[in-house]
Amino acid sequence: TGIQRAAGRMEECLAEIKDSERVQQESRRWKIADVLELQASVTELQDSFGWTISAAVEPAITITYKGALQLYFAPDSFMVGSKPSIAANPENSSIGLAYIADKHEHHPQPLTTEKRFFLQIMRVQLQCLQQSQTTTHDLLAFASRSWETACAISEEIRILGVNYITEPTIISDEVMMIQSTLLVRGMRTKVETCFKVQAQAGEGIADLEIAVKSSVAVVYGERPNEKKMADFVDQKLSESDESGSWLNAVKKMEERLIGRRKK
């Protein structure tokens, strides 16, 4: 009947009002202008840097980078524009960085040794930030660039590991060693090539400074000049910054050793 329909509609309206009140209560301290500005910034950041918002509960937001990193911070503690004094909260607020790709329901990606190495350095640098002197744009740019560096190093290790037994080891907070074992065909010689990766945190949100230096050690067999071989590998590394340059350098060294044997 018409009365029943009206009663049903009234119940629906009451439910909608309660839901609206709940949403309003959760976001009562956010101004519409602030939300619109944040949404515009998020869209720009997502298109430019790959960031997306996961949660926003004042005063903090949680954002995700390419489904791999999750960054938690309070925007009010960071600089607006180019004037540090405009920061709504001059005091540092809680900030956190976590790896989340290993928690994906489909195709989880475990945190590798080399990525854990870079993640630790990034966390330390974020904790040392003077937030009121840093813009959120620079914060996210630092995190994304640093993670891309970590992914590039990880890809070099992965490619090298497809061809040679390769093992990364964290030596200290700023040093990681990647050891690759080579058995030279026809020489009964075992050679270990080590790539020393040194990462130094810059000041503020300056990019990480990365240096890669190789060393070569003969475990057994014929003994070529180890220093010359290491210099050869470093030279090959300096000639290319493309993906797979580590593998190419080790392969060239192997070809040189085999050619030396034939002579």
C-alpha cells in the first residue's frame, strides 16, 4: 500500500541520514577547501610520481607508492610553499615508512636483502628531517627517487643471479656487498666478484649518494691479476648505466679470462 511504501522510504531516509552523520563526524575537522586542495595534489602526485592515498584520518594521511611502499605522515607539520614559517605545526610529527608488497593477496613480493638495506637508510633519513623546513612534494619526491634507486640495484642483482650464483649481504648501515661466483670454463678456476654498494644519506631530503666499487678474488685455480680484473669490471660499469650492466661486466671479465687461457 501507499502507507507501507512511505514507511519503507522513511526508514531508508533515516538510514541515509545516519550514514551521512557518520561520515560528517569522521571528517568534521577537515575543511572542504582543504580536501579539494589535497585531492588536486594527490592527483598530480599520482600522475607524476605514482603515489595514491590509502587513508586520511586527521592529522595524518597514509599514502602508497606503486603498491610497494606505505608512507605515514602529518601534512600540517610540513612546509607550505617556500616559507618554513607557514607550517601549521612547527614541531616534527610521527612519520613512518613500511614495505607492503609482501602483503599483497595476489603475487606478493618478499622484501629482498638489497631493498631492506635501502629501506633502512630511507627510514633513518626521514626520522632526521626537519619537517617544517620540508615540503610534502619534496618529501614524496625523495621517497620515490630513493625507492627507484633501490629497485634499480635490485634488478641488477636479479639479472646477475640468473647467470651466476649471487648473494647480497648487508655489512653495515651504509654498506652492502653483492658476491657473485664464477666458474671459468676450461680453467678449473673459481673467481668471486664482489660489488660494494655504499649508500650515504644526504642532508634533509637530498638524494642518496650511491657508489659501486668492485673487487675480484680467485678462490682456486689459475691466478690472473686480481686488481687488474677488478679495474676491468669497474671500467665496464662506468661505460653503461643501463639495466644489466653488472652482468655485462662480469661476462666480459669471464670472456677475457677464457681468452687469456687460450693464449
